[in-house]
Amino acid sequence: MFRAAAEEVLGEIEVSGFTKAWLPTVRSLLQSSPDLSAVSGNFSARTIRLLRVAQAFQQALHKEKLIDLSELYWRAIEYSPEPQKVLIYGYFQPRKDELSWINAISAPDSVLFLPAPDAPLFQDVQRSVEWLVEQGWELVEAGGKGGEIGAQLSQTFIRARSRGSETVATEIALTQNSGFAVTAHYYSTFKAEMRSTLAQVKVLLNAGTPARDIAIIARDEVAYGPQLIDLAWEYGVLLRALYDTPLLSTRLGAWLSLLIEVIDTGWQFEATAKLLSHPLCSNPDKNFWATVRFEHPVGFQKWQKIAQDLLQIDLSLLKKIHQLERRDSWVEWWQDVFRTFGLRKRCARWSRESIAFNNLQRGLVELSKPEAEKLEWTEVCREFRDLLQVLTVPAQPGRGGVELHKPTSVVGARYAHLFVLGMAEGVLPAMISNDPVLDFFERQQLQQQGLALPTAAEMARREALSFYALLQTATGNLTFSYAELKDRQGQLPSPYLKQLGLKPGEPPESAIASPEELRRVSLRHSGDYKDTVLPHARHAFGIEQHRESSDVPNEYDGIIGIPLDYTDWVFSASQLRNLGQCPFKWFADKLLKLGPPVEVDEDLSPSQIGQLYHKVLELVLAAKQQQPELDITDAQILEEKFAIAERQIIPADLPSWSLRRSEHLRCLKLALADPDFLPEGAEPLQLEANFSGEWHGLKVRGQVDRIDRTENGLVLIDYKTGKSRPSGIKDRNGKAWIDVQLPLYQEAAGPDLFPNEPVANAHYYSIRGRNKIALSSRAPQHELPDVLDRCKAHLDQGHYPVQPDNGRSACTYCDFDALCRQGDRLSRKGNSNGTD
Ligand code: SF4
């Protein structure tokens, strides 16, 4: 409704997050005056627009017999409530609307407590008092409970501020309250601060202190909340955090937002797999993951089948989005979606999600109005997303437990143990900054017209007053703390600490507060306690320490010491290259079989492009074998063979293939026209020829792309799509440049395929570079027999160290870097390049 009202004034709004940015300011306007239509003045264009939007929103609400919560008191006053005798405590900084409401409902002899000592900090409260006196209230001085620690501390705070913030308060008469302590600590990090605080809380709870006597305070609850909730769970401390978070931050909100993304982006693989495997949707088994990884489905139809077959979820409802529908029909559609996925039941597993679901239901009622209005899918989504941002839920709802609050939420309460986190400059007090939608100058202009919008000075006083009220809640121990480092930024202590005469000191020694912490400590110390995880953790920790040390590699680094009988093992050129470049790479792939599962790429992979090029060249040259007079540069032949290969290799629904096709066709056309590709006098004898045999005592097998007969003898050719010479096996200095493939072709493939013909040469041919690539003249190819002996020694000894070549070219496309933990540690292990 807000967006519709704003669009009525501003025209179509394309910006995402508009509601989130504008609605809070519009609400503060509604709160500031009973009647915005009476406001007039020489305002900026932006202020005028904002006022018009606020009025349009208000009128739209009223037309539907609704109000926004921000105007609650003003509208309630219009109903002329029956005054009653009331006692009001805890509203120490009433706003204009609250004050008007209190005045309207209070009968004679009502009492309202307001702290209004004679100090600059209370000038806004004093103005409120004056206004109440004008309305007929009587001012009665109340005696404070000066003995309580919080009351004393708050007086110290006022005195220090009255003297100026630079004055250090020196007289804290706190020690009169024996047994209680006011302390301030600094911690190295944000996390250390939270851990220590929760550990202190746990100690109190274990000593029998009721949870209701303890409170944790953070000015920025949202910054502390999520981590505190997680740590409290680890510590077994029941923590309640009642601050509001957007529905979008809940599991439900995130899942619904993902659902919209999936529909809008055409059911892409990653997003859809995430959506369907989410705990709010299904409990997918291994079968689901194996299937989707293998099939890599994209598009609604493929996913619909998978969801039906493997998850028993019928997605057909999600197809019906390309239509103009009435608002109420769209809301009914969302309800059907909720039913399809059983969201109500799934959300019931978590109290926060359950609240989120119920709040969303209420929000949808609003979205359905006006019922007869017709909307497109994009419009519905935009409004639905706004709803997810505007609706809120408590961060950690429930009953009982220690509560996390911000200072303004505890005014009037009493706590025997108060922990105030984040006592850092710019955090408490918070930095006063301009509202990007309505700056302080514009606010001042509006204030002159009677709108109760706080100025920067008032906001600063409000902040100090909340702290003053917070201090008053303490009846026992009060612990302040801050982290010297937060988000890698240094922090200074809050000036309020100085005004209280407190100097932050070293944190108290922290108790071990969770099994995880005990385990962490026990890892390094002997002594046992009952924990099934600890022996495994110690074992794993020892392995990691050994791995990182300069000690010789052990079985966790590939030195298994189990010989491999490779008599029947068949090696390919790439296996030999891997073994010779980094033995661990071969070990992880071939012996441990830890290679990644086969997945279909959404895009064309380099290997598919390679297959396409190979296939086209094979088909063209096969035609030449049939018809020797055929001109291989003939564009028509190429087009014909390309079309055949394309059908075999390229997925039918590959996006933008039609655009990329011509680039590949052109690349092949240029290669076929290159004189080096099929030199004068060369006769293509065999294409994609399989060979096998024995080579340097190893069984070998492979496939040669092409064998030409020339007047000097056979020439064996391997096509490469890249332009550079492929890396080879390491020499004795660790440089990976001894080629294994071409010697293998020359010495094993040639004699196997054509035993009676001499082999003249073997070379690579770069299709993209259009040039022959021969063996490097500088590489120590003569070391090849020794290198192959080295490979055999690895197999004989079960010795597969993590020893890539010096340039780490072996690591470039390696799937095992997470397993081998290569990195700086390898320099500590020493590297013999297999010569030991
Ligand atoms: S990432 Fe490098 S060091 Fe690790 S296994 Fe692969 S090639 Fe060897």
C-alpha cells in the first residue's frame, strides 16, 4: 500500500529498496504531527515530495479503515478516550504524541514519573513537564532511591556531563554498596567480548542467580545479536533477543526470496538446487544430489520432473505466473505455494519461523487489497519483496532466559547483574548521522512548523538520557566492556566511561563455558575427561600440526609406504605427467579415487570445445581420406562436418550458442587453411588411432589424433586448443618441462600401429595458434628415462609426496588443492623433486 501511495505521487518507482529507505522517515512524519495536511512552508522539493507521500499513504490507509502504527496515539486521541486514574513509570523521554495521549487518558490524581533534575541533559524533559503543567498537571518533587548503585552512578553521570564532557568524574560513591561492583573491561576482539560476557552469565546462572535478574545490553543489538545467540547456544545459556529483524532475514524470508529469484531467472541449476534442498522445502537424499549433479538440470520442465520423482513435490503451480491476475488471486496463489511445500508445518519447527509465517499471513491480507486490482507477476513480486523487508520478527523469541536488550528497552526495569557491551566511541553513544531522506536542516524547517522531529542536539541528548536511564536499572553488579578491534577496525572506549570515572582494565579470567571450549583447551593438554570427540580431535590436531611442521611427510602427506604392483596397471600420457609433476595428485586421483563427481557444466567447458575441434578435424580429414583430391579449405565441407560434430557434442539448449558458433567455425577454418596443418606431401593415414604397448617397463595406452605419412616417415600429431606448449614432467631441478607425450607417441604408438614404418617425428599442433609445437630444444629431454624410473620408484615405495613443480603449473587445474593443503608449508617440508 505504501508503494502504491508513493507511486501515485512520484510516478513509477523502479528503485529496489525504496520502501525500506523511505518508510521509516514517512513514519516519523506521521508520528510528529496529528495533521500533516496543516503543515505548510517554504520547504525543499524533497521535503514537499516526502510530505505528499506521507499524506497519500495516510489517506490510502484511512480509506481502508486502517492506520499506521506510527500514528496510533494521534488517532486514538480522536476517539476521546474516557480518562482514568493512571500511574505511568518507565517513559522517561515521552514524545509529543505519547505525551498528548497520556494527557488525554489521565484523570485527576494520575501520576507520571519523569526524571527532570536541573541539568542541561534534561532540557527536553523539562519542556515536557512545562507542557504538562500548562495542561493542568501539578509538579511534585519525588525523593529518589539514592542508595541504589544505579541511582548513584546516574547522578555521577549527570554531574560529569554538567561540568563538560572533558571533566573526569572522580567521586563515585559506589563502594558504600558493599558486595557490588562496577567494572569496565577491554577485550581484544568483538568475539572475545561476547564469549567472556556469556561465560560470566553462565557462572551466575550456575550459582543460582535467576535469569530474570541478569540482562545483556547492546546499543547495536543487531550487530551483537546473531553471534551472541549462536554462542549462547554453544554455552547452553538460554538467551532471548526480542529486537526486530526483517522477515527477509529469517529462513522463511530467504527461501521465498530465493523462490522468486529462481522463477525470474529461468530455474538455473545452482539457485534451484539450493531452493529445493533447503530445510524448508525437503530433505534430499544422496540420490537427489547424485542425479542433479549428473544431469545439471536447467529450466522448469527438467526441475519439475526431478522434484516430482525424487522429492515428491509437484511444481506445476509455479508455472502459472505469466498472467495478469487480481490481487486476491495472487494472494491465493501464494497460499497454494505455502501448501504445496507444507511451509506452515515446516516453519513450526522453529519459534521464530513460526512467528514469521504468521506475520507473513497478516501481511498478505494487506497485499490482497484492493482485491479487484489486476497485477503482473513482476508487480506482485516487487510488492511481496517489500513485504519481506518491512515485516519483522523477534530475533530470538520465546519465554524465560537471559534477555538481550538495547538501552531504551529496559527503562524502568531493575537488574541485579547488568552487562553492557559495546562501550566504544561511536557505538554507545551512537554516532548521530543525517537521515539520507530528510536531513537535519530539513527537519529543523519542519520543526519550525510544529512537527515534533528531533534535531541533532536533541538526538544526542536522547542518547545520553537513555544511558542515564540504563544506569538506573542496575541494582547490583554493573559490567561495561568493549572490543578494541571490531571488523578489523580499532575502537576507543566510550566517552561515557570517562564521565563515570571508569578506566577499562584487563578482562577477567574467563571460565571454560562449553564442551567445545574445553575440547579446544584440552587439545593442547594431557588429561582426559569423558568426551567421545576429543580423541578424534586430538588425533586430527596432531596430523595438522605435523603437516604444518618441518618434519618429514608422513602417511597423511602421501607417504603411505605400501608398494603398488603396477605390472597390470595401464598408464596414459596424462597419468605419467601427473605422477611426474606431483605424485600426490596422481595418488589422490587414481589410488584414493577422490576426483570430483562427474558434473555437466551449464556452459561449454574447455574440454567440450576441444572435443568439438577434434571431431570436426577428424571428419574433414576422413573425407579427404575418401577423396584425396578434396580441398580441406572448402567452406562448405567445413560447415557440413561442423554441423555433424555440433549435433554430437553441443547440448541442444546451450544458451547463446548461435552467437559463439561462428567464432569456433572461423577458428577451424583458419587452421585448415594453415599450410602447417597438412603440409604438402603429407597423407593423413590414421585418425584418432588407439594404441597400446609397453614403454620403459610400463604398460601404456592412448590415442593419437592423427598420423601422417610423409616422405621421411610417419609423423604423429596431437591437437591442442591452447597456444602454448603443454607442461611436462619435472626435471631434477623441479622444472616441469620434460615432455612425455610426444616421446610416448614416437616410441610406443608409432611402432604399435605401424610396426614396419619408420617414425620421422611427433609434434603438437595448436588449432588456435595455427602452428606446430615441437619438443623444447632447451628442455633436458635426455633425463626422461631417469624421470620414468623416478615415477616407478614412487610406485614401488608407496611414496607420493605433495611436491608440485617449482612453478606450480601442476596445481593450476588440480582438483586436490583442498586435500593436499599446498601453500607455504611446502617450503618447510623440503623438496627433493623425487631424487631422494
Ligand atoms: S594442488 Fe598442487 S600440490 Fe596439491 S596435489 Fe595438486 S598438484 Fe599437487
